[in-house]
Amino acid sequence: KKTHVEYIERNNTSEKLGDVCLSLRYVPTAGKLTVMILEAKNLKKMDVGGLSDPYVKIHFMQNGKRLKKKKTTIKKNSLNPYYNESFSFEVPCEQIEIAATVLDYDKIGKNDAIGKVVLGASSTGTEQRHWSDMLANPRRPIAQWHSLRHQEEVNSLLYLMQSLIPHILPLI
Ligand SMILES: [Ca+2]
């Protein structure tokens, strides 16, 4: 049985899944976070004999635990969809994360995830920069492109974090 770390390493060879552009707007006084899904580009083709039918699912999370779920409309047969759809969340505390998963809608069977990004205080790289830009610019929407990662890779990291947090917190 593979450990989560081995799984992450095995999947690090980056297959191109596509990119998603979203904006984050945080109003500290109102405790409100607005996520706007703007567009996606170069998405992976998921349908045999077609393109993909992408939509974006947004999870609002706290310490890796899902609190709320929202989703965009489905854009049929497109690898470069435009959404311009926004979702607001009430922020209970600072320790929150936003996960955006791009999925391919299928009429029959389960919808497959194309890729995913997680934005929050514990993110790294571009995701981390976006999050700190948002916090540094209250009330202003900050837009940025993100490369999608494999859902399994992101979930493994979230799982690791969730299982580590109870052990790390007493040390901080
Ligand atoms: Ca499809």
C-alpha cells in the first residue's frame, strides 16, 4: 500500500491539466470573502470524441474540513470556458482555505475532476502569493491564474495537513 507522500512524489511529473483564473476579495470588517471564477484555459480533453464540459466546484474549508460548497454553471464542449460567476462566504476565522476543482460534466456516470487548486494560509507558491496579496489588499478583488494540479495530489496534501495539524498546533 502506497503512503500519501509516495503518491504525491509519483504524481509530481506535471501532466498539463490546464489553468484557472479566479479573483479573491476579502472584506475583514464584514468578515466576507468573495471568490469569482473568471475563466479557464487549455483544459485537458476528457470526452472521447469531444472536448470537455467544464464547471468549477468551490469548497470553503477550515483546517481541511469542508464547510460550504458552491458551483458554477456548466460550459458545454469547451476547453477555454468563461464564467464570471462569484460566490461569497462568511469567514468565521483566519484559518480558512478555498478549494477550486474543475470537473468535466458527463450526462452518464460520475463527473471526472480535471484538476484542482487550494488557496489559503498554508498554500505554497502561486497559491500562497495570491492569498497574501488578497490579505494585503482588503476590499479589492485580486485576480490570478493558477495551474491545475491532480485532485489526488491536492487531496493527499490536505489529508496530510489535517492529520498533522492536531500534532503541530501544540508545538506552535
Ligand atoms: Ca463530458
